[in-house]
Amino acid sequence: MGSVKRRKFWGWGYEGEGLPDDRIESLGRLAGERLRVPPPGLRPAPSIEWLNLREPRLRPPTALAEIFSAGKWDRAEHTLGKSFHDLARGIEGRYDNPPDLVAFPRSEAEVAQVLEWCASVGAAAIPYGGGSSVAGGIEPEVGEDYTGAVSVDLRRLDRVLEVDAASRTARIQGGVLGPSLEDQLRPHGLTLRHFPQSFEVSSLGGWIATRSGGHYATLFTHIDEFVEGLRMITPAGVYETRRLPGSGAGTDPNRLVIGSEGILGVITEAWMWLQARPVFRASAPVTFARFEDAWQAARDILQAGLWPANCRLLDHDEALMSGAGDGSASVLIVTFESADHPLDAWIGRALEICRDHGGAAPEGAGTTSRQEDAARVGAAGRWRQAFIQGGHLHDAFVRLGLVMETFETAITWDRFPHFHAQVVEATRRAAEEVCGAAIVTCRFAYVYPDGPAPYYTVLAPGREGQQVEQWAAVKQAASDELIRLGGTITHHHAVGRYHREWYDRERPELFARALGAAKRALDPAAIMNPGVLIDPPR
Ligand SMILES: Cc1cc2nc3c(=O)[nH]c(=O)nc-3n(C[C@H](O)[C@H](O)[C@H](O)COP(=O)(O)OP(=O)(O)OC[C@H]3O[C@@H](n4cnc5c(N)ncnc54)[C@H](O)[C@@H]3O)c2cc1C
């Protein structure tokens, strides 16, 4: 499939991108020091020549041959997602479940024809946006009940089709990636303002299918809030909802699709609610000697109804590792943005709340700036830079042979202190047992008036060839604990295949049956992304 920039088949982003080796080696030295182990050596990223992919079990239909690929690169690129489990298998050349074919439909009609053909030959169809899933959502691990698997890549459906300036909404195709979407909206002075960390290589359809969470998004956190109406091509026909600013007409038909993770159909278009581009910004990094003071400040800011665009808390170690601090304090980055009005009153009140909890803001913080880079300087800027490089950093740790992965959840404030202590303890204990040493850090990815969405990072030394199993043991302990204590197995990374065991314990049994019935209606042959979310009813 010809495109100007080719996406990597292993790791984050496009060919030629990534951290330089000397930077990765210095990260290795830092990690070695923190873990008190010798600095790990650097492994090469895998090369396409090393891979032995299973022969395709399907041949494309003649009528659609030009939109299918059985090329090695395309199949490899569509095999693994971007979690540690994926990257660690990938670097060892473990590409056990490649799709037999990759389809690149150019229109809704072609999406429908691909699904029809898959149903007719008994193949599974796996919707694919940016492939940034960290939950095993796009891996064609479909079992023996299918004749093969087809990855349905939406990259050719990448246009903003219509802008309704009066209602400030736009009709957008599902395959568009973050940067291109914003480029197309910019001339209209509008923005979707949905920035998951994977923004660069994740798609609108993928965001809707996974209920993604954006950053600079304390008020409108999940993509859910922006969906006005949508279209999904299902094996049973077109599922289209009305464009409405709101409706009380029964259970929301948009909500059945939002979070459906490709098991009901392919989201081809959505009418999305947009915002004016921000002009005014006010931002401050506030340091706290104690993590518990920092999280109480974050809670009080949210409960005061101030709705900062960003209210990101980094614990001591997280601040150190991201460069936002020196490890002696937790850092709360508070940012307000508006297209309409200066923000002195909002940031002023937020800093007052922080001071009440013992927080210290830099001299001069607390005023509005009209400069676009106002939130990109100092500690906040260093954190932002590390955040943007997140995908490349993950690859770097895998190349260093370390076990490095994140997991995220949400819990109400009343349970948070106990929950946090227990989850960190269970995770650290498991990681130390399995890996010999470990660091477990925490940040708040999102904050709500009734609780935070904590995001944990585990860093531990890996044993050659055993990193996948080492992480599996740590994940088991961490996930068991957070489900036992009433958290969710995912706040914004979706369920996919990796979180099924814990999702099955979290969701009501009757809900799974109801979702199964909906799936049967929309996907009678159960070809859509089998193994994700629920067992396919057959
Ligand atoms: C470095 C990194 C940072 C990340 N940061 C965030 C973050 O900040 N917030 C967050 O929420 N997530 C984050 N993620 C997870 C991931 O990016 C999100 O889940 C994202 O929404 C997936 O979008 P995608 O287009 O890449 O979907 P894919 O990975 O291609 O697919 C994900 C799932 O959605 C389904 N799907 C994809 N497109 C469609 C469609 N058009 N119709 C129906 N189903 C579809 C797939 O079948 C699969 O089940 C991150 C991942 C990485 C690697």
C-alpha cells in the first residue's frame, strides 16, 4: 500500500522516527541507577527480513483484489498493537497471528463489500484505525472457528466531509488520524480538541470504538462527549443515528456504538461536536512535598467546579522520570484555556486551593497569556515533551530489555487512599518477585469531581526472552487487586483481548447477554473482531 510515510511494522510511529541510540542508552543508565542494576544493553529493533509469517489462508475476491494486500509488511504491521505485550513479542519476532489479508477500502460501499465477502467465506473481520491499541484490540487472534482473518484498515477514509459552522460540528470519516483531522479543521478556526497521547497515529473511528480519553480534557474527557451522530457499516446493514444536540428518546443509539471495539461493525463516519481554538491560556506547575496533599488539591479544584483543561498530577518518581521534577516533590500541572475570556480568576482560585494544601507555585504564576506556547515552558513543558514522546519511550525501554508497562483505572475519592496503597504494594511485590527490583509510579491521567483516574507505570529489569511472561505475572497481580478493590480494568485503554479476564468480573452478567443479543442482530455470523469484549454468540 503506497503512502508517503510508511508506518513502522514494529514500534511507534513512522519509519525513520524514534529516539536516537545514544539517548536510549542514557535512559538505560538512568533506569539502571534507579533500579540498582547494571545498565542494560541495547537490542536492535526487528527487521522485516527476520519475520516468518504464516502463509495467507485466504485469497482476495477478484472483484475487490485491488483493495486487498497480502504483502509481508502490511500483514506484519497489522499483527500486533502497541502494548508491552505486543512490543516484547515483536522484538523477538513472535508474529504468530498475522491477518491473512489486509483490506484498504476507499468507500463505505467497499467496507460493506469486504464484510459481505468475509461473511461468505467464514473469515473474521477486524476494524483497524491507527493500530495503537494497547489492549490486544487489533490482533487477529481469532481461533480455529474462522477460515482466516482480514484486517480492515480505514486509512483511506480520512476526510472532513462537511463543516456546519452554525452548530459548530463536522461530519468526519472514521479513518482520519489526529494530525490530519486537526489540519482539516484549522482553516475553519475549529478543533475537536481531543488529544490522546497516541494522537499522531490513532483515528477518529478508533477513538469512538475504544471510548478514548483525550488530554487537556478535564471537563470533556472521553470522546463520548463529542459524538453528535454516527454511521456504522454492519454485516446486517447501515446503522445510522440522527444528528441531535440532545435527545431523551430511549436508550441512546450512539452509546451502543461508542466503545463497541469493532465487534458490531465498522464506524465510517461521525458528526462531531467541535470547539473554537483556544486563545487565552493560564498554566502553573505546583509542587507538593507530600503526594496526599497534591491529590487533595486536585480533588478540591474539581469539586470547586473550575474545570481546568489540564489537572495532571505526577507523583515524586513520575515527576523525576518525566523531567518535570527532581524527585523531591509531586507536581500538579494546572492549565486553563479559553477561546473567549481571560482566565486569571480561574487560575487564581486554583492556586489558592493548592496553597491551602501546602502547594508551591513558581513566582509570577497565575496570569493569563495569549501565547500559544504558554503551557509549554518550564516543568509543564518538560512533562509535555516526555508525554508526546511516550510511544517512542516505550519502544526504547523494550529495546533495553526492561519490563516497562502502564496500567490505568478509576476509583472514587472515598476509596482512593486505600486502593492506591494496596495496588502499588501488590504491583511492586509482584514485580520484585518476578524481576528482582521494580519502580511503580503514579500519575492522574484524569480527575473527576467524584474520583481520579490513576495511571501506573511499572519499570523493572527484564530477563532475556522472558519479558512477556514476567509482565504477564505482574499484570495478573495488579489487575486482580484493582478489580478486587472496586476499580475498573480500564479507564480509557479499552478492553480488547488483554483485559477480558477482569472485564468479565467487572461488568454485569446480564449486560454481557444483552450486548451479545445486540451483536447477534448486527453481526449474525459473528465475524466482527471475535474475542474482543465478549465471547461471540454463534
Ligand atoms: C503511546 C500510546 C499512548 C496512548 N495514549 C492514549 C490516551 O491518551 N488515551 C486513550 O484513550 N488511549 C490511548 N492509547 C490507546 C489507543 O491509542 C486508543 O485506544 C485509541 O483510541 C485507538 O485508536 P486507533 O485508531 O489506533 O484504533 P486501533 O488500535 O486501530 O483499534 C482499536 C480498537 O478499535 C476498533 N476500531 C478501530 N477503528 C474502528 C472503526 N472505524 N470502527 C469500528 N471499530 C474500530 C478496533 O477493531 C480495535 O478493537 C495510547 C496508545 C499508545 C500506544
